[in-house]
Amino acid sequence: MPANLPPPYYEKERELKFAQTPEEKIQIFMELLAIMPKHKGTDKLKGDLRAKISKFRKEIGKKSGVSRFDFYHVSKEGAAQVVMLGSPNTGKSQILKVLTNAEPEVRNYPFTTQKPQVGMILYENIQLQLVDMPPISKDYAPGWIFGIARGSDLLLLVLDLKKESVIESMQTFMALLESARIEPIANGTLTENQDLMLKKAIFVCNKGDSPGADARYAEILKQLKKKCPVLRISAATGNGVEKLKDEIFNRLEIIRVYTKPPHRDIDRSRPYVLKKGSKIIELAAQIHKDFRTSLKYVRLWRQGKYKGMRIDRDEILQDHDIVEFHTK
């Protein structure tokens, strides 16, 4: 019986190329087990993965004298997963609180966040998952944090404009990402890199209303140049938060498409979410596996262009398109 592994399995498996520690590899193997379909065709593969997990656990035990370590798996929910990374005391928990309905512990001292904290960003009519990771530093940067970061759709990299040493903190932060073989980039084609995993990212400069923030922000822009988008916000006052939501949506490069049954109204509360560049036939396959073969014709509504026009199944969809499927 074939395994019939879904595309997310192969995407996660690719991350093994960039995993450096036994802890990171164990995390990826465990996430592969979570993604894998549960049927007889995957029994052997499950056994192989569990054997590898056992092997690496023993390897960790020999090195450290302990047989367990922290492991966290954050299942993806909503239209996309956004992971937030930062140094201690940059205000990540407060950003999570203002962007979502989560209620993390917010304290004015480092390492308040000890494990991943999850909330949902409501962006118009879709929800985006935001994961606040424990802070990283030269003294604390466990592999499992970077493992979750690699599997995300977008990174928020948080800097603290209140700190006079923010440039040094940024350089240390970038070095930690490089050591984890992650390179933050802006939008565009995610070309293959032999040594680094390229991840779309936004640098979020928090505490933007602090004394001296103007000069520090200008220097950050100069240092980063056009490597990644950089936004200045204040989570405490809410300044820049709505703009950050817009930037998150834009950088995810996703679209919302609505479907309607013939002669019925459109339900705009639950759009289908697809990657930019997706075609009508890909939407059909997402709705039902048999749609690809049973599709007879399609009508499309697009603001300023189409009003229920019959359209080719290879038409590239745009944000807010309305599609009406007719089957055989």
C-alpha cells in the first residue's frame, strides 16, 4: 500500500538538510510523524522515524548524561504560521498581546517567556497564527526554537529601540540565525542556497517611542539596507500595529478567494486561502480531489474586470476573486 505522503511532509523533510544538532533532528522527525497519514502504507516509515528518534535520544544521553530534553511542537492553525524571535526583554510578549487575543505574561524582565506562546491575528476575514518563542541569546539558543522557525511561513525578528546597544544586539541576533543556518530575506523567489535556509522575514523595531529611538532606527535601516522590510512600532501605545498587520499579510503572499454555488449568495466569512500565483484548477483540487476531473466550466467575478464570465481553468487567481464551479 503506497504511503501517499502530503506536500507538507516533503517540505518538513527538506529541513533535515539544515538541522545541526540531534535535538533539531528529533524535532523534525517528530513533526514528520505528526504530519504523516495514519494508515498501513506508512507503518514502515513510522517505524524508521521512531528508530531514528531513539538513536538520537541515546546520543544526547551519552553526551549530557540525561535522557530527555525540552521539545515543543506547534501545530499550524489558520491561514499561515508566523514565528516571532528576539533577544531577551524586547517586548515580544506585548506584541503578541496587541496583535492577538492571547494573554501572555508580560513582565519587565528577561526570559518571561519560557515556552512557545500562541495567539491568532484576525486580519479582516482570516486568521493568522502568531507564535512567540522564548528569547534567544549567546547563552541560550536551543535548536528546537530554530526548528520551529524554519517550519514557519514568516519570521518576525524583534529589536528593542530603547536599548543604546541595539545595533550590537542586532548583530548578535543575526549571527545566531546564521549559526542556525537561517538567512532572513524579503519577498521574492526563494532560491536554493547550499548552506542556508532562506526565510521571509520582517524586522520589527519595538519601543519606537523611546528617547533616542529615531537615531537608532535610522542606523538599523542603514545596516539592513534592503535585506528585509523594517517596521517601527510601539506595542505599549499601539503605534504602527495596524501597519504591521498589513505588512504581515503582504509578506505572506497569500490571496483570499470566495466560492459560490450557482444561483446562491456568496459567503465572504470563510474564504479559501491560497498562495499568490495559484490557478483555478488548484483551488478546485483544494475543495475536493474529484473536482479536477469532474469540472465542466467555471464562472469568475473580479472587481473591475469579470462579472460572471466563463473562464479557463488555468486562470491565475487574485485576492477577493469569486469563483462559481460547474461540474459534470
